[in-house]
Amino acid sequence: MTDLERSTHDGFTSRFNREPLGLWSAPGRVNLIGEHTDYNDGFVFPFAIDRRTVVAIAPRTDRLIRVASSFAEEAIELSLDELIPENLHGWSAYPLGVVWALGSFGADLRAASGFEAYIDSEVPIGAGLSSSAAIESAVAIALNDIWNLGFDRPTLARVGQLAENRAVGAPTGIMDQSASLLGQADAAVFLDCRTLDAEVIPLGFDSADLDLLIIDTRVSHAHATGGYADRRASCEAGAAALGVRSLRDVGQSDLDHAAALLDDETFRRVRHIVTENQRVLDTVRTLREQGPLLIGPLLDASHVSMRDDFEISVPQLDLAVETARAAGAIGARMTGGGFGGAAIALTPRALLPAVRSAVTEAFQLAGYGAPDLFVVRSADGATRHSPESDSAPTVQ
């Protein structure tokens, strides 16, 4: 049992005075490339990371749900009969939103029993590594098991997305949950967000002696606030003005027409999506045909597009990217929804110490708070873990 699994198990027994039925976990994700393309029916290329959220759950015989976590003082209690998005608030909207969303996908919540759950996580919050989807995916696979729902993983990804859209109020796409549920070690998930077709593509970072360095600026962001929603509204307005279902239907050859038709800001939002979709396709093709050492310029171009056209970067992210590149990273970009969070730097393993040192020094000289720097590796998606002991859990 890992330290995180142990702390989750012990947290459950401490809060609820009984053994959990089992432990389930799901990883955070890093998006290698393809930002804000998911809700535009486009292409994304994330991978699950080796930092996880674990949930311990045991069923009850009544209709009560009790959820607790390592990051909140009190347990939240709610009856299944009161489970509507309007009654969900704060951190508990993520796990409880999943319960509600399962009902929207066909789970018979009128016949379901309640449960107790305890959540612990090592996925940084607010860093753009999708701590939210890790919670949603862990809870989704746990309830899928204990309620014997039989949903497949693509359906559970849609459940998590609906929970985040309706219960949390964040207008996100389906990328994060798909990566958390479908990820595999040493690979990324090439996802078509229109068809939901997913293909696992080997990355080959290890054989190329490359590491993906996360530079968490510690500038926190919140997707449910204005910037993310404004960008989505701009994309929808651009698609409507161009007479297409979504920006997925706009190609690079259409950009001259779009420039003549749209105001400057809307055009730049559209241009980011159109060119970012192409960069995802080019990255997948390059990995297949030439390997990871040649994808750096695509990562760099993605950051420039997010900085200038989509305008979702911040000075700390720009400094992280520029410094990492100058110190030897082969490509770098901000990742996640923007307005804070983290940058990624694809770095030759031998140059990691130099890149770390350069970024830390640059932040200090700029008067910024110290960033958190760590390497992530691609990992397997959501899974159930063995129970802590052979003793049967008490059903309450």
C-alpha cells in the first residue's frame, strides 16, 4: 500500500469508525498539447500522470451520503433525495456532482443506497493538472463498482464532464476525465472530442532520455470564473458567425475569410483553436514517424498562440517557458485552462538540473514566489486497489 493509499484508508476509518469496502484511485493529467480545443469538438493529446487521488468508500443501508477529505475540516452530509446541483457547493460539488450525473446517465438513484467516502490526493490543486477530474474519475469508477452500474469508461468520462459543467459550474470539455480514465503508462491519449474516439499513442520519452518537467507557478486559477467562460463564449460566437457547428469545422485555409468577417479579438480566439487543432495532429504524426525529440517547436508554437491569440497566459508562465527553453528544454508551453497554473518543459534528462536552477533563479530575480518544480511520467488511468484487510466492512 502506498503512503497515499494508507492515508486515505486511515482517514476513512478515523472519520467513520469502520473499514472501507475498498480503495479506488484516478490520476491527474497533463495536456501535452491541444488547449481549449476540447469544447470546440477538436483534438487533444493529454496523458495521465503519476500523481493520484484516492477515494475510500463503504456503502450504507439508508439514503445518506457522507463525504470527507484531507482538505476540509468537516464531512458533508446529504440525502440522495436532496441531490440536485443547486444543493452542491465547495469542494464536495465534485464528488457529489458525480453521483447526480450518474443518475442523468441512467443510474437509478431512487433505488440506490447511500455511502460514506473519504478522499485524499497528491494532485496539486490549481496547477492545471486537473485535480478536479481526478476526484470525479475516482468517485465515478468506485460507484460504478459498488452500485454495479456497468458503465464503460468513455461514459464515465461524460459523467465527470457533466458533473463539472452543472454541479461545479465550470464549462469544461471532456479531455480531463478521458485522460484520467483512459490513460496508460508511457503513452498519451489522442482524443477526438467530437466523436470521442480515443487512441493510445506511445510517447517514447524514456527511450529518448526525456523528462516532462512541471513548473507550477503557484498562481492559482478557477475555471468557474470569468476568463475561461469568456473564451468559450468567444469560440461559440466565432463558430456562429462563420456558420459552422463548431470551430472543429474551420480549417487553416478558412482563416483569411474569418479575419475579414470577425472582429479582431474573436478572430484571434478562432485562430488559436484552428491552429492548435493542427498542432495536435502534427504532434501525433511526428511521434509516430520521427519520435519525441522533434515535437519541441510544436510545443513552443502552442504557447505563443495561447499567449498572443487566446490571451490566457500570465507573466509567470511566460517567464517559466522562456527560461526553460533558454536553459535547454527542447520545447515548453503553459498547460491547462490558463490564467495561472503550470507550464511544461520537455527536457533532456541530463539538463534537468540546469533547467530547474535557471527557472528558480529567474522567478527569484523577478520577485515572484518560488515555483514548484517536479517531473511527471505518464501513468495508468483510474483503477481499483486491493482492500486494506480481509475483514469485511461494516455496512451502516
